Amino acid sequence: MKERKVGIIMNGVTGRMGTNQHLMRSIVAIIRQGGVKISDTETIMPDPILIGRNEAKIEELVKLSGVTKYSTDLDSVLKDPNYEIYFDSQTTDRRVEAVKKAIEAGKHIYCEKPIAVNSKEALELYTLATKAGVKNGVVQDKLWLPGLLKLKMLVDSGFFGKILSVRGEFGYWVFEGDTIPAQRPSWNYRKEDGGGMVLDMFPHWRYVIDNLFGEIKSVSCLVTTHIPKRRDEKGKDYKCTADDSAYATFELEDGIIANFNSSWCVRVRRDDLLTMQVDGTKGSAVAGLRKCLFQAAAGTPKAVWNPDMDNPIDFYTGWTAVPDTVAYDNAFKTQWEKFLKHVVCGDAFRWTLLEGAKGVQLAEVGLESCKKRAWVDVPKMK
């Protein structure tokens, strides 16, 4: 089997997401499976080099992953023609400068979202990449979660009839760090370091809604910081300057109303950390990360309001699980394979930096809506 090696500069993979999802469960997993098959005689084989500011952390990743090449000098690695792709999963505030350097060096660009802290810089990255003629993409992993793939299948099949509304519930309790260590990094709660629920999650909601239900027309959003003080990784108290919760309503172009609650200050009593309920004239469905349940109009029980007695209907029954008809791979790995085929074979890849810029734009519109305490339209971005 012929191998087509593709050099990948992986910058910022010492963080939780970069290590787990992009390095170990994507690139290392692809290497261990023998590459990405593109024909009966040829495969794409990733050839990564790990980049970071902390050499000790990178050396730990080398031991964990088996990837032997690493550096703390991004500029010198960008000059190496053996590396075709630049991948960035640094903190958001560091991303724009590094991606610009990679574009100038002629590297194809693949990076985590949000791609910038504001839409002007985000759109600039797309413009620069387009002018330079480099292929580019943004991580939009939730599109390949089994639960959302099943939900999309129901949408595409016309199961819902006319879709009326979407309700998304996302989040869980992130401990403050005093008695129990926090399970998310402290920078997430500091605006000056690129943190914030809206900037973190609205780019996700943008591509989920755009790809499953249609374009967002306008936004009404309330943003808040429920917990004003937390304790960081070193046990030091710090002020939370970024929002930790957002409550948003999105009006879509075709009249669908989508409501998404996002919070790091909520205790979970639902099927999953992310659930989405879609209601339509012919049926409804509830999707989590891996499962999706549906209820057709003909199987919908007739509810009657009577608070003077226990409700005789068990509303958790009467729902049918969408079966696993295919094998589902890790969502990040699936998109990595698509991007590698895009770079090597020219396969279509519509999740460009422009889509990443749209996500940052939605975050800005959400924050603007909260500041104005009003509905705000979402401008077209091209």
C-alpha cells in the first residue's frame, strides 16, 4: 500500500481538547489504523510535529502519543516545506497571529473554533487564506456526533413535516475550584484571556443550526456571570470577568424558533450534557450526543391539564430510538479525515474559515443583543 505522507504542524495540543480529541483520538488514531484510505492502493498518512510553549508538557505528550517530533519554535517549523498543514488549538487570543504566519508560509489551515475573538479578525483570516490560495477549514465537530447525525437523517427524510421549534439545553455544573477542583481551565472564565460562554458555544450553535435547520435571521440573548469568583489551577482565587451562562432565542429565516440555554452553572437532569428537542407538525425528536429518540404524531399521547392528581401519562415512554445503522467514529477524527482528503485529493470541504467567521459573528450579535436588551438581526456574511 502506497503512503502519501502529510506533514501537520499541531500547535497548542497540550490543552485538554487538543490532547484528547485532536492528537490522541484523531491524528494518533488515524496513524494507528494505517492512515486514511483513498484508493485500493494508496493511503494518507499524517506526519505530525507537536508545537507548544512548554517543553516539559510537549515531552509528556511525546511519551503519551508516540509522536517523536516536537518543537517550541513555531517560526522555524513554518519554514519547513515538509509540513503542508498548520493546525491551531491554542487559546483563542493567540490564534489569529499564528494562523496569519502560517498563511504567509503557504500552509493549509485547519483550526479550532472560535477562530478569533471578533468577526473582523475572523473574516480577515478567511480573506487572507483565500487570496493565498491555501485550503482552509474550521473544526465543527458536533455535526458528526451520532445523535446529531440521526437527527439530521430525520430532518432530511421529512419526518417532522413543518419544523416549528428547536430547544437546546447545554451545560453542566463546573465546580468553583475551592472544595472540588474545577473540571475546566480557569482561562475559560476570564474575558481578557479569550474566555466566555457566548464566544465558546455560539460558534457551535451557528453551524449546528445552519446545517440542520436553516440560516439565523435574528437573535435575542441574555448573558450573565452567575458565579463571580472561582479558584484557579494553583489554588488562587480569581475574578470571573467572562460570562458563564447565556439564554438565547434565534429566529430562523423560514420562521423556525430555536431556543438555546448554555450554562456552566446548571445541574443536569436530562438525557445528556447536550440535548436538542425538535418539534414539527408530524412528529418530534430529542437528540443527545449519541442517541436520538422520536415520536410520530400518530403516537403522541393526549395530555390533559389537571394539577389535582398525579399525571397518568409517563411522558418518557412512547418514544422510539433511532437505530445504529452504521458504525460511528469519533466526530473530530471524522472531520480530520475529510480535511486530509480535501488537501490531498481535492475532495469538497465546505466547513471553511468563513463558516468559522460566521460563528464568531453570532457570538458578537448575541452579546450586542444582551447589551441593547433587544432583538438584533444577523447580517449576511460572504
